[in-house]
Amino acid sequence: MTQKIILHIGSPKCGSTYLQRVMVQNSETLLRHGIHYPAPPGSHPGNAGDIAEITKAEVAAMFADGVHTVVLSHEDLYSLSKRGIALAEITKEAGIAVQLLVFLRPFSDFVFGDYSQFMKQFFDTFLAERKPYGGRDFETFAKRRIDTMKPAAYLTNWGKLFPDLPIILDSHRNIHSVLDAVLGYPEGMIWEVPHHDTNPSLRMQDCDIIAASMLDPACADDDIRQMFLTAFHHTQEPDMGRSAERIAWLEEQFRPHNEALLTQFGFDNRAPVSREADT
């Protein structure tokens, strides 16, 4: 059987943690089917963070003991195609097929998730400096992401490294069905992952309240910290911060990005509300 690497490159905030958790918890089941998800080197469930330094010996070792398919994953690879150069050279020489796998979500939804991730990652710094998001309001934060993201270019660059197979690009909501098909529908897979293990986003309304409280000298640090901890218990509840106005504004800002994805890859990444408005 031809050796194959399934290389999942993200995007961030598009179900990557869920995909990686599924791979980790099913690693033994997958091995029985000749599919190997190399153990992540640390606490992060992604196993391809150091792919830029991968060697021939490491690649060969991944296919030991009858393995025919290796799954590598890390969401940070999405915009960093240069990190795939070494793997591209090794697999080309060895005749190993590489299937790129990418999941996206509407960019308005992505920005909300990114806004949450910044609050979670930098809460202590924001609180110590009383300067949430480096002093940027939501619109300024979002505009910076809009101006720096080039999704179609990212995928084009990855495609140039691994041109033999077309990129599989799909919605983050289809991770289960797409991955199951790519793996060959291995029996015995457990696809359920506890919600708290999937890096859920905080609600926008909670991030807004926490940010505003940090800017209020009358709000005590302990009270703000309690707001932050409490917010983790409400991630699955309705979110007034994801307003129709914010979504419409974000979708309009991301219109060029969506048009490029649709033209170059045939993938419609617009939020449902934007698609309805254009019909």
C-alpha cells in the first residue's frame, strides 16, 4: 500500500483541538488499522508544531511496523507554509503521498473566537496593565486581523509544496465526516470529546464585560478575575455579543477574502446571513 501523510494545517479556531483530541484518544485504534498519529511532544494535542525541523529518519520511523498512513496536525501551520519545505522534500524523494487537510469557519465567527483566545491567553497581562487587547477596541482588533490575513494565499503556497493531491478544504462543522472518509472509515473510533477539552471560546459578551471592567478603576482585580473564571461556565449559552450588526460588519470587511476563496478554491466561507443577503 502506498505510504501517505495526512497533513492537517488548521486554520486556528476551526475545530483543530477537537480533531487533535480525537486522534489522541483513538491512537491505539488507529494503529490497528495501520494509521499512526505520532504522540504530541507536550500538552498541546497537535503533533506537528516542529515540522520545520523534521528529518528523513523521523519520517521513516513514523511508518514503522506496517503503518501506511500518518496523520500530522497543527493549526499554527496554516499561515506558515515555509515550515513544510523539509517535509515536502523528504516525501517527494521517498514517494510518500501528502494530503493537505484544511478546515475553515466563517471569518466573522473566526474573529469572535480569536478575540476570546486573546482574552484567555493574555488575561493576566491585560489585568496587570489594565489594558485589555493592548488598548484596542473590538473593531480595531478585528481590523488588524482582517488586514493581515491572506487565507487564499496561504492555501496557494501550501498547494505549491504538495501539488500531487488537491487540498481538501471544508467547513469546521464537517471535521468528523471528512476525516472519517480520509482515514478510510476505521471501525471502533470514538468521536465524542468533552466540550471543555475542545478549547471552547468565551462568549463575546463576557469578553466585552471583562474588558470594560479592566478599564474601570473602581473594579477590583479579584472581582475581574472571578468574572473571567465564571465566563468559562457559560461558553455554550446564547451570546448577545455576537450581534447581527457585528457579524454583518465583519462579513463585509472579509468580502475580498471570501471572494478569493470562492474563485480559487470553489469554497464559500461566508456566514449564512451573508449568503442569504446575496440571494
